Amino acid sequence: MDEIHTNQINGKPQAKYRDRLFIAIFGKDTERSKRWRLDLYNALNGTNYTNPDALKLNTIENVIYIKMYNDVSFLVDSQMTLYEHQSRPNPNMPLRGLLYFAELYQKHLAQKDLDLNWSSLIKIPNPRFVVFYNGEPSRPERYKLRLSKAFELEDKSKDFEWTAEVININPGKNESLVKSCKPMYDYVRLVGRISDNKKSGMQIELAVKEAVDWAIKENFLEGFVREQKEEIIGMYLTEFNEERAIRGWRQEGIEEGRELGIAVGAKQKAMETAENLLKEGDDPEKIARCTGLSLEQVKDLMAKLTIST
């Protein structure tokens, strides 16, 4: 049975962010996950590799923020590929990708016993950073996020760039890709069923349980959903509670920013709200508007968070 690590709180499974379903499917070192990972790679690249062991799995844990173990990376054909899943838009993915790959390249150099002080040029695998998006609001089927958008001053030289390729896997998006990878197809249909249940008015717990039971009946993921039923339900309910808390922070920030400004007693709350929104990847200018903080204060806080992590 594939393992999904959970904490037990009041007898109920509480999923860590790193164990979201996407990673449980594609990011494990099991024979089944290896096959699914190869299926996804072939679907993305139009290849027909048949040996799952050709993919060397690398993982990164707690790189930038707490609960960051949400990526899958591997080496094949001299390409270093990293997959990450996002359920909310995040404009900071290029910077995160840059930091991810810096660590991956450091591991690569150490494993190969390569020294950057050598006089000869060291060859490294080509990077590819793919972000699978299946949240709201609606986004295009495919688009690229660029690191240069984060530069405080425009880089007219175009000499420094790092990109994140975002692939929208919401139902109805990139259907040819999704249908060419059966585990991805099952994953998208399960997530879509939960979303449809919520939109129909079901309570969140019932929406998740009904979708999981349906996926079990349809034998999604070769029985994986049946085996991990309780863990999958737990991780989705936990994620929903996190999202609800974030919405609360945003509302608090809007209300305090509009009604209280930066009055004594409100500033600390505004700073706490801004910190939470920064960790979720919200735009500094938007955070400044919501909280009533100045843009300079938000940027200073963002810099401190980056240094501390």
C-alpha cells in the first residue's frame, strides 16, 4: 500500500501539505507511482519511454516556506524536471523554481563530485519547471510566469530570466494531455467531482466523501483511492479548512485596512494579515491595499520572510 503520512488529531487524519493527492500519486518511490510518473512525463513530452526506473526521483523539503514539500522532480535525458501542484494562482513560482533548482543543482554537483572552481566548463542538465494548476479563479490553458516580472526595476537587457510553465488541468482544460495520462485523468475527474458537488450545494464533508466513493466504484488509480480513502478525505478536508482560514485573513485585512487604517492596535493585526497573504503568494500591491499598510512596509516584510526562510 502506498503510504500517505498523516498526523492524528482527535482521532482524525490531518494531512500535511506535502501529502496532497497529486504528490501521493506521482511523487512516491513505489513501483506504481514510478509508472504513473513515467506516464505523465511521456504525455508532456510526446515520448514513449517504457522503463520507469529511467526516472531518478529527487525531492526537496521545506525549501522556502513551511509545508513546502509539494514538488516532484527527476532526471531523464539530461533534463532536470520539476513538477509542482497549485490550487491557487501564485505569481512567485519563478522565484520558487529558481531556489528549488539551485538546491537540485547543488545536489547534482555533489553527487558527481564536480567543482565550480575548475577551469573547464561544467555541463549541467537542462531545467524544466512545470506548475499544474487546478484551482480558481479561471486561468488560460497554458502560460508562462517570468522572474523578470518580480524585478523592482525593468531589466531591459533581458539577460536574467527564469520561468515557470503553468498548465491548467481543471476539467475541460488541456484535455488531450490529461486523457493521454490515465492517472492524471483519474486525478482530474476526482477533483472535478468534489468541485461540482460543492457547487451543487453539498456540505464540504459530504462533497468529498461522495466523490471518493464514486472514484472507488470506478476503480480510479488502480485501487489507490480505495486503499487510501480515509487519508484522501482527511487531506481534502484539511485543505478546505486552510483555504477558509486564508479567506478569513483576507477579509480581516480588507476590513481593517478600510476601517481602521494603521491605527494603534490595528497595525500589528495588519502586519500579521500581510505576512499570511505573502506566504500564499499574493501581490504586494494588493496586500497593501487590503491591509492599509504602505507598499514599502509590505516589501520590507516580504524581504524579512525571504531571509528567515
